[in-house]
Amino acid sequence: MEYPKIETLYERDAQTHRLKPDFILKNRVYGLLKSWEWTEKIDGMNIRLMWRGGKMSVAGRTNNAQIHPDLLAYLHEAVTPELMAACFTPGEDGTPSDAVVYGEGYGAGIQRGAGYSAVKRFVIFDVLVDGKWWLAWENVCDVARKLGLPVVPFVGTMTLDDATDLVRGGFRSFIGGSTMLAEGLVGRPLEPLFDKRGHRLIVKLKTKDF
């Protein structure tokens, strides 16, 4: 499953393509939640580590996406089928749980990656199990720990207003050693939630949109 597009929190101005100055929520359901968990949005390449039927495969956002050879080599070295098998244990019938581990490949040669790292690396930001269960953040972190991989930096639990103020003012990336401004934030509820159309509640705020 390709990673669903994350919706921008606010509506955009049709002329400037920036956020409307009065900050109108694109989905009024967002305003019903008092606090959200926010992680840093990384400017890189969307990567899927897929575990299906006891076999592992690696792909970009789409199956046709071209992954840089250095990043691909790093992923195959860092994440083995044995690690995936140990992480996603079989159910009562002995059938392994299918899963997709979503993350961002970054580093020199990928987008603005040189500002993050001189070498290519990978961080996890989400996990989907059996095609329908989005894991809560603490469970995403547990999967990452078992795989021996980092997660995207956790910035904090904040209201929409506080997160907006932080991104609008700009903040330095939390990726180790980086001196550049972060691309923005991604926010999700404390537990995976969905609106009446079945769309997952997850939003983004990008520094360049202000």
C-alpha cells in the first residue's frame, strides 16, 4: 500500500498557494481534538519496507520509484528478513502478520538531504499492519527499536495553535548535527482516528507555506 497523502492542516489561497491568513481548517474535525502528537517532517524520499507472506521487499512511494543505490544497499544491510520476522510475529494460526514500515530516506543526493547527513540514512515514521491497523506512536517506536532503526524526531504534544506558531516561526531540524531549518511538522492524534469519510486524521504544516 502506498502511503496516503498527508493533508495540509489549513486551506490554501488559490492565488499565492500559501496558507490563508485566517487559518481555516481543511477539515473541521481537526478542531475537535485538543492535543496532537507532532513529529518533524523530513525532506527526503518516501520508502516502504514491506513484509508479506514471510517475504521482505523494499520500494519507494510507488512501485516504479527509483531508489538511490546507496540508500538501497543501506536498507538491505540494516533491515533483514530475520528482523522483520521477529518483529511481526505469526498469529494464532501460524500465519505471519503482513506489515508495511514507512519511513524517509535522507542524506546527500536526496532533496535537501546534504543538510541532514553526508551519507544516506533512513528513519521510520509510520507502520501499517495487515492493511488496516495504523499503529499508535509508541508502537511505531517499538517496531523501530526491534528493527534497530531510528524514528523521525518527536517534537512534542501540542495544540494546533502551538504547532502553527512553532512552524510559522521556523525551528532547526532535530536530525543529529543538522544546522538547517526543519521542513515542518506532521501531527497525529494520540490514537489513530478517522473522520466520517473514513479518512485518517493526520496533518502536516510546512515552514515554506507561511
